[in-house]
Amino acid sequence: MNTFDPNALRYPFPYATNRHAQTMEKKIGEWLLTDYSFLPEKVRKKYITTGVGHAGGCLFPRANEAQLTAICRFFLWAFTIDDSFEFSSVGQLETIRGKAMKYLRGIISHSKEPLYLHLPILRNELLQLGSERWLNRFNTSLETYFDGIQQEIPFRKNMTFPTWEQFIAIREKAVNVHTLVNLAELITGCILPDQVIFHPVIQELTRLTCRILSWENDFFSAHMEKGNDVLNLVLMMEHEQQCSTEEAYQHAINFHNEDLRQFCSLVDTLPNFTDYTHGVKAFIENLSFMIHGHFHWGQTLTKRYDSMIAGHPSDELKDGNLSINA
């Protein structure tokens, strides 16, 4: 039973929804019937109730239709990787990583393998929307994600809790939000130079965004992961504090709130980025929309965390049911 009360969380900035989200839902439904037909039917049905298009629309309400199409193309692929291979071996994930990066880096320009079919298309879309320099940053962020999920495997398979320091470091990477931060920059139409995007303040805002979205996900999913996983903020709090689940939720909410406080404090005291000030502000506003939008999607627009109605697609995939050679 889920004992998390979403009303316990408050955000000092608004959320919004994208007017193209429903169009994306229809498009994703078409992809699931055709290009993702390698997934078991139950999984495809669960992705319909996941609301992947609404996820893109809530996290990126300012994206135009072309931008949101690329975002949702990436979302569906990333959901599939995360759900299908979280209980895989490091070696299998390394193989998937190697192939995926070849497509996204343009080393291979066409795929007949169903799992990677959309990646050459995604690369072309992202290059049209951004630049080679930006795409290199995006690809580096995706590599970071693969680092994270590979580091998760020993703890998840052995049901062994990591140290607190290990958990925080791994969770920030494995949540795959660094790529979303890159997309929040992309849709502003202003690709920021390295000296801005790697400024210590911007890097800290990126880190906090990754953490906050991780904690939101963990609040919604802890009741499903208890007894099946250990890499969850609520479960870690329960383990570390040796407390009840209800108390663990409160500890986790306090931890989330401190990260949120730090995020807002940095936003309120941004340094002057001279010619790039407007671009930086638009980028950070998109991060704020991401944070509140992800929470809104999890609370109202997805059945991903409702095991009684639809549930999590990984339930159908963790025993190796994916009928494809990755």
C-alpha cells in the first residue's frame, strides 16, 4: 500500500502542460504498435497508461511540436531501456550502451535492430534543433546514465543497501535527468557556451534538479519497490534510520525540501552571465517547469505507479521476457 501523501510536497513555482502532449500520446501509440512491437503486449499496454507523451508535455511545456516529438522519441526509448534491463548484467548493459552511442554519435547511420531503430532518427532531429556541440554534451550525459545503471546492478541483484554516499552518487546518474537538463537548454533556442553551462552555479542547479526528480520518483514508487529493490530514497531512509515506512517518508520529504530550498536560493542569487543572461534565465525556468511538471505527471497523469490499475512495465520484463537480442 502506498502511504505517500502527495499534498506533503509544495513547489514555489508553477507547472504547465504542453498543448502538443495529446498529439504525442497518439504518436507514441503508433510507435508502440509498429516499431516497438518487439515488446510483450502487456508491456505495450502499460506504456499506453504510463502517459509518456504527457510526461514529455509536463516536463517540457514550452517545447514546440518538433522539439516535443524528439523529446518523446527519446523518452519512450529511455523508458524501454530502464524498464527492460534494470536486472540485466553489466556486460549486457555495456553492449547496449556501445551500440546506442554508435547510433547517437553518427558512427552508424541506420539500424535494422528494433531496440535502436529510433536512435538515428533521434540524432538527426536533435542536430536540426541544436548543434553538434550540444549533441556531444547530450551524449556525454547519456553515458553518465549508463554508468549509473551499471553501478546499480550489484546492489539491486544482491538486495544489498549501498552506503549513503554511494546511493547519492549513483542515484543522481541513474535517474537519467542529466539528459533532460540538456533538453531543457535545447528548447530555449539558445545553446549556451561551455563556460556558462559548466559554471559552478549552473552545475549545482543541474545536480539539484537530478536529485529532486529522483526523490519525486522515489516517493511515488517506494511502495512498489519495497522488497524488490534498495535504490530508493524512502527505502534508504528506512534502512539508515531503522524507522517505520511512514517515518522514512517524512525523513525523505525533509531531504527533498532541503534540496529544493538550495535550488531556489541559487536561482534567487544567480551571477550575471552578461550576454547569456536571458538564455540562462529561460533555461532555469525550464528546469523549474521540469521539477514541478514531473511531480504533476506522477500525481495525476500516469498509472505507472498504480499497481492495482496498470503498474510498472518492469514487472513484465525483469525475468528476461524481452524477445530481442540487445
